[in-house]
Amino acid sequence: MGIFLVFLAGALFVAGIIYIMLPKAKSGKKWLTVINWVLYVVFFLDFWTGVSFIYLNAGYSHAKAVSVAIFVFMGSAVVLGLILARFLGFLGGKSKVKGVSLSE
Amino acid sequence: MNKDVKNAEENRTNKKEISRRSFLLGSTALAATAGVLAATAIPGVAKAAELGYKVNYEKGKPGQWSMLKPEADYGGINVNYVNNNKEWLGSTQIVGEISKFRQYDGGFNRALRNELGPKAKYGILRFDFRRYPLATGTATVQNNLVTLCEGKPAQDKLPIPDPEKMSMNIKDVAYFLNADEVGIGLTPEFAPWETMVTDKPGMIAGKPYEEVCKPNVVSAATHPYTICVSVDKHLETFLGSTGYDGIANSQSNRATMMLSGIVTSIAAYIRALGYEAVASHQGKEYVIIPPVAIASGLGEQPRVPQGVAHPRLGFRHMIACVSTNLPLAPDKPIEFGAKDFCRVCKKCAQTCPAQAISYDDDEIVHNGYKRWDFNLDACIHFRAENEEGVCCAQCMKVCPWNSKEDSWFHKAGIAIGSTGRTSSNLLVKIDDMFGYGTEVIPRFKWWLDWPELYKIKIPTNN
């Protein structure tokens, strides 16, 4: 299981890098690109540190440690993920395809 | 930092004088001289040379810990090597003359003589006899190995490697025999008991001190080196235990069962090489364990003074030792911030069911050295009279240094906690936040319970 999680972490890390480098995720602004990369690395470390912490503590049935870690690590990962998604244009951004009137 | 404090600090850490390497070399030369003197003083050595014995071995790298473990395993913590001199034993400050103790005056022996009341006496008398059947089982080995602690060395001394290599060999023997940790130290003068109880039944029956005790055969002069061996008291069992239920005494007995076999074997090995060796374990102790363990580099004295906190194991372990005149290169005592950590943590004091552990920030002077205050009678009363189980190990269970499995975040936590007061405070808060130490995990509660057996039965004619 541990090996699988390491493999999964690596695969998702590469997938995230590829996505951020896609033309549709590029903002054209340098400062935003820097923030995106920093947020991505912080999000990734936070999320996978949490996964590792929860996995190891669950193995020893440290119930409180697992629940607190879910709240702390996963909670912060969700917040970071939402901010990152907003910056990358997943959430709340204006649609790039303009609506087409079907009545015309 | 004023001048006196600075001098004391330099004396303790000895940073400006001796490196670990030069200390080892110096000790090696000293030990080799002692070995030659010892060898020429004992009859039979010439005969061994005439027989033409040879020893074949490969030298390790300079400063290598052992062949099986090239580096000492301190759990990733940076450890400072400190002094064993008249002012410091590791991180323990010596401020006066430390008088030697009589084994007769030990807490459990006083309880056995009814000085702490009949409940304590009969609680201890039945520790290993039917108050918990597994404790009876695990105590069997140590009790039956008592007669093998001492012995006569072989008449013809075998040739042995230089002290540094011989020390590596002794450490490898200990690891081979399943020790969790091992260290070699110079025997502090005050560590061997002044006299030993040789007639326990007589002592319990009320015979006077002179009739039940004899002078100790071990002293720093006759046995200048101590080999200390430690065995973990089993993390999973602590996780499943309340800290003072039925299994508590069996945890000590289990570690001692292994330790008594290890130290008895090492002592017999050394005697077979032609040198003096006496094994000490819970069944029969010739020395007081904490000072020799500190001298052997196994850790620092924590808030609970009977323990020795190891960087990796905390004080969740038992220690036994071999006192010998085999020429060895002793390790230096270590310091890794345990005192600073204990100063702020106090988790053991807060959770001690007997409230025997001090909440004080500062240490007190006790018998010529500094340690945290400790109410030994309260501790013995609770351990002997506990009817929710047998004995107690609550302080070991809750200690943030002790209560962890091997993982990257616990290593990181301990590395952070060993760096000073602020980080120690942070580590304690995180430890509490995650609920470590005080939790009882049902799936690790593997042992059986007989609650009626825990009740202490005092004979009516007492």
C-alpha cells in the first residue's frame, strides 16, 4: 500500500506539472505563474504529508491523531486546492467560449 | 553567561579539550595498560602464551560503533558526547560526594521488610506469584539465572584484539543476542551497591542487616568497565495498556527475561576469555543501573530518576549490565536535550497515579548530585498496592519520547524537541493535540485479565 501511495503521489505530481504547463492554464502574467507554482508545491507537500501521516497513524490505530490530521492537513489542502483551482481558471472564471444564440 | 557557569559548561561538554576520537584513543591506551597489568597479575597467562593461542579478526574503521551496526542508532538526533568526571556524569551534575547505597535500603526491600505496611509487602511478595500468571512465567528465567551472574574466569587467558575492536565485538555479541541497544562505560565509583542482600527470605523474616547482607564483589577498582544492554519494553503493549493494568509487571519481566539471558551469556563469554565478569539484572543487581547506563552512553536521567532516556527509545526500556576488567574502549556519556525537554513537559507528573513525580522546573540536590525530586515511597506504595493491575508503568507510557512507533514524523518531532525549551514546548503541545501517550488502543490489548487476582491478600496472622 505504501509503495502504491508513493507511486500515486509521483504520478499525480507529474500530472499536475503537465496541467499547469498547458496553454489553457497559462495566465500570461508572470506573478500569477509564480504564485501558481508555489501554491502547487505547497499544496502537494501539504496533501501528501497528510496522506503519509494519516496512513502511518491509522496503521497503529491512533484515532485522535488520524482525525486531527484529517482536519489539519486535509482541511488546509482543500483550501489551498480551491485557491489554486481559482487561479488556474477551474473555478469562478469567465467562460472563454462565448455563448451562441440558437435562435439566430 | 557568568564565568562559573561558563567553566561548568566547558567542564561538562569538554568541547575545547577532547574530541570523541582522542578520548577513545586515550581510553584505549589506558585500557590496554590496565589489560596488560591485569594479564600479568593473573596466574595462567604465561601458560596461555605457551599454548600458542592466536586470534584472527578484521579491524573495523576507526570510531566504528560495531560491525553489525557501524553507526550508533540515536534515532536521527544530534547527540553531544559529554563527560564522566567528578563534576558531571553525562548531563547529571555532581555537586558533592555521592555516598554508596546499601541494597538493603532500596524501596522494594524496605517494603518487603514491612516498613511500608502489610499491603505493600504482600503486594510485592506476590508480584511474580499468581497475582498475574504471565508475570510468574516471565520472571522464571531471571529468577533461575541468578546463580549464573558470577563465576571464575578461565585460567588461561585467550589473546584478544585491541580494546577498541574488543568493544565492537562485545557490542556485536549483544546485538547478536537480540539486544536493542548496548554501550560500554567506565564504572562510576558510586554505582556498585555498598552491600548486597544475600538472604532475601531471611530479610523478609526479620533477620538483622548483618546476617542478610554481604559486601559487594563488584567495585570500580576490580571491574572498571560496565557493558550496559537495553531491551525495549514493547510499544504495542504500552499502546493497549492503561499503564498500570495486569500486563505492567510482565512488561518489565519480559525485558528482564531477555536481558538476563544476554548479560549472563556475555559475562560467561568474557570469563571464557579469561577475564573477570559479573552479570547484573533485575534478578540480582550488583550495581545501580542509571549511573552505569549514563556512563555507558545509553542516555540521560529524565524527570523519573529510575529511568534512563535514550534518544531513540526514550526510557521505555530495561537495562542490565556486565561489570568486567576485560580491556575495553569505553563510550562517552551523551546529551541530546532530554533535561530541557523534561523541564517543560511534565506529562509523567500530571498523569502519575501516585503523584510521585515532581512538577518542579528545577532539579534538587539529592545525595550529592542533581535530579528532579521524586517521592519514592509514594511510587512504591502505588506499584505494590495497585489493585487495578500489577505494578505500574504509566510514566513510561505517556512520555512523548517513548510512546511512538518508528516513523518520519516522530523522528522529526523528537529532533525538533531536542533543540531547546521553546521547541520542547511546541512538541509537547503537538503531542497532546494528537492524543499520543494517554490513549488506550483496544486492538493491542492482547493479554488476559483476572481482576480478582489483582486484589492483595494479607494473611490474617500478619
